[in-house]
Amino acid sequence: PYKDLSDRKGVVGYAIDLIGFEYKFEAAFWYVFRDTLIVDTLENARRLIGGLRMVTLEGEVIEKSGAMTGGSMGRNSGLSFAAAEKDKLFKIAEQLTEFESRRNTAIKKLDAVEGHIADIKREIHEFEKEISKKEMIFEEIGGRAERLTQLIEAKNNELEQIEGERAKLREEMEQVASRKVEVEGRSKELEAEIAVLDEKLSDSEVPELNKQADHIDEELRRLDGRIRDIEADLNALNLDHEYASKKIEDDRQLIKEMEEKKSTHRERVAEFKAKIAELEFNLGEKQRREKELTEELRDMQQKRALKQTEYNLAEKDFASVRSKLDDADKAMMVLEATLNALVDQTKDLKEELVRRGIEEVEDVPNYETVSTRIASIEKAMERLEPVNMRAIDEYDEVDGRVVDLKTRRAILFNEREQILSRIDQYETLKKDAFMETFHGINEPFKEIFHELSDGSGELVLDDNDEPFNGGLTLRAQPKEKTLQRLEAMSGGEKSLTALAFVFAIQQYRPAPFYAFDEIDMFLDGANADRVAQRVKKAKGKAQFIVVSLRKPMIEAAERTIGVAMQENNITSITGVKLR
């Protein structure tokens, strides 16, 4: 019913879209909010004046006419702390952003849950509609049964009338049959006289009787056909009655099943609501776990990228060496082929010498012998073409490269073993340092917690053997109280537990100074005095700056600075040295 302005600057949304309510109260909420638009600032609201009622986040109300009411404006004080206020504003802005993100997430989850509930309601509505249809069909079948009963009674009455008429027709048929027998007997007696009496009989009653008999026979056939039709109608009506009865029974059974399904769906709706609550809880846990896994995955992806880069470089070098090795293998094959050819040629020459009876001598051969040998060598060389003349040099280069790569591989393997050994050493050192710190903080925590609360407390690891695989639990049991979770403690107990942990860390590894802001605000007088004495006890290792309004803390301080607000927003500062 209103236009979409979500793309306009500063528009948060319509008020009716930003609140949750049950669907049945929609008319009431629409009457209250109507087209009220929520805008972040008054400046952005001025750009949209006209036709809409707007409210800013500061509370200013801009009517459709342009009139502005309400809101609040900050006052400029005489003395301001701009930097501190700016930091606070930044923190508030970050918190607003975080809350807005959480709100959007909650709205999305709520929309999903409402969508699921709407689907279930729609399914229930469909079942109710189907049940209503079945009930209407059942009522219609009941009405049809009454009409069929009336129709059957009418047909039965008509059948009784037909039976009466049929009885009368049977009597007439019997009479006609007897008369027919008489006539047939008489016709047999008169057959001999037919030829003579044809002219005389032309004026007699016999032809008329024959016509009447034919008419009666035709009427009997018609009545027999009518009786068969009526019996067929009765059979059809009986079948309809049986079908209607069966249909009524089936519909009753179906209505019963629908009622059972309806109750079952109601139970399922309740189960779905419980399951929705459980899923929302699990969703929060899974989102928290997802953030942790995202951080771990990001670190693993960076490590994987580095390893992949190293692997690609090594693979590239290996491919280059492999290619050169293949070329060297080919050159070796060519040389082996040349060697085999020369061996064959030598063998042929020796056989030729033996065949010709020439003895091998060390003397210089004649011209023909040399020419023959040169020709045979040229033929052998032609068979070996093309020949890589640099095969031996390339083989030497590849062999040198292989030796170099094997050396480098051995160096990398040794470096890898050294790195893994160092990683193990670092893990051991990390674990030892952690356990040393853990025990160094745990022991003071036990003492300080007992000093502050007269109770017992300690730090517990989920996995003592592998502390980085689990978490750390802080167990605290104040005096005369049961062991309980930190969330179940009161405000004062939480403050004492947190302060005991801070003082334990300070005792293990002190910092130059500490700034505490009203740490005794939730404590009673006795506990506030204990905290003040603890601060006073720890002052030898560090300087403490404490903001407090409690008497025990002020009395335990070496120097007190008082800050008060006077008239006209003027701050007055006083200092007193306590002995």
C-alpha cells in the first residue's frame, strides 16, 4: 500500500516492517503506524518531506505537512574532552554496526522460521479445506440417499401398478389363448371347407378375430419389453443405492482419517516449533564454529598456496630435466644404431675378405678398397640420417643437470628434515612455555581468589596432554557456595573472580601500571576493603590508577585526586596526599 524508498539515502524502513507482531493484529498495528517512515537523521528526512510521516533515530517527528516536533539536541558544555568523546562515538558506531548485523541476522532467521510456520499453517489450512470438502460431499451423499430412497419408493409403486396391469394382461392372454385354441380347432375343421366358403367367410368375424389376436400379441410383446425395462431400472437403482451406501461409508472412514491426520499435524506443528527453537540454538553454535573454522581455513589456504608455488617450481624443473633426458635417450639410440651399422659393416668386410682370400694386413689399403669402404660407410651414414651431431654434448649437459638436481634434492630433503625437527622443537617449546605460564598464573589465582572471597578457585585445561586441542575453564567456588558457572554468579562474585585472574597475571608478569575504573562498584563493604588491601599489597611491583567512589579504596590510596562538576559545567580538581 506504500511505495518502496529503501534505495533513498538515510532511509531505515517503514515502522510497521521493523516490528514483530502476530498476523491477527495486523489491522491494529497498521492503524497505529500506517505509512510512518524511519529515517536516520533530520537532514535526510528534510529531503523526503511531503506525503509521508517520518521519525528520525533521535526522535524528531516530521508530519506530512512539514511540521517538526520532538527530538533532542545536545548541549555544548564549557569544557569538553574531544578525543575521548570521539573514541566513544567510534565505539558506539562500531557497536551499532555490530548490533545492526546481529539484528539483520536475527531478522533473516525469523523470516525463515516464519516462512516455515506459514508453510505449516498453509498445509493445515489445505487439510481443513479438504476436510470441509469431504464433509460437503458427505452431506451431498446423504441428500442423494434420501432422494434415491424416494425414487426407489416411487419406482416400487410404479412397479406394483405394472404388476397389476401385468396380471390383468395375463388373464386376457389366457382368455385369448383359450379362444385361440378354439379358433385353431375350428380352423382345422373348416380347412376343408375354406375353398368353398371363401366368399361366405368374407363377411364373417374370423378376419377380425385374427387382427385382434395379432394386436394382443403385439401388446403382450410391448408389455414384456416394458417389464424388462422396469426391471433394468430397478436393478440400476439398486446398484446406485449400494454404491451410494458404500460411498457414504468410505467418506465416513476418510473423514475419520482426516481427523486423525489433523491431530497428527497439530502435534507435528508443536514438534516443529520445538525443533525450530533447537535449530536456532544450534545455528548460533554453528555460526561461532564457522568463524573459527574460517580463520583456520584462511591460514591453511595461505600455507597451501606457498606449498603449491614450491611444488610448481619443482615440477617445472623436473619437466625440464625429463625433456632433456628424453633427448639424451634419443641421441643414445642414434649412436647405438650407428654402432650396430658399423659392426655389421665390419662383419661384411671381413666376410668379403675371407671370400676373396685376402688376408688382413696392417698395410695401407689400395684405392679401390678405400673407395669401396667409403661407399659402404656413406650408405650406412645415409641409413642413419638425420644424425644429431651434438647428441654427446647434450647428453653430458643433461647428465650434469641430473647430478645437480639429485644434489639439490638431497639438500632439500635434509633441509625438510631439519625444518620438521625444528617445528617439533618449536611445538615442544610452545607447549612448555604455555604450561609454564599456565602454572605460573594458576597458583597465584588460587591464593588470590581465596584471599578475596574465602573460597576456592582454579584454572582447568580441557586436555592436559594436548592443551592446544581444547580450551581453558575457570572454576570458582565462593565461600559457602556451590561450584557454579561464571554466568550464574552475581555481579560481585564475577567482579571478584575477574580481579583475582587479573591480579594473578600481574603477579606472574607485572606491567608498569594498571588503570581500574570502578572495579569495586558491585562489591559490598567487606569485599571492597579486601580488594583495596590487595591493590595496596601489589603496589610494590606496579603503579595502580583507580577510579573509585568507595571509602576503603580511597583510604588505601597514597594519593587521592578528586574531580567534581561545578556550576556552568566547570570541572574542579583537588588532590590530597594520605599518610
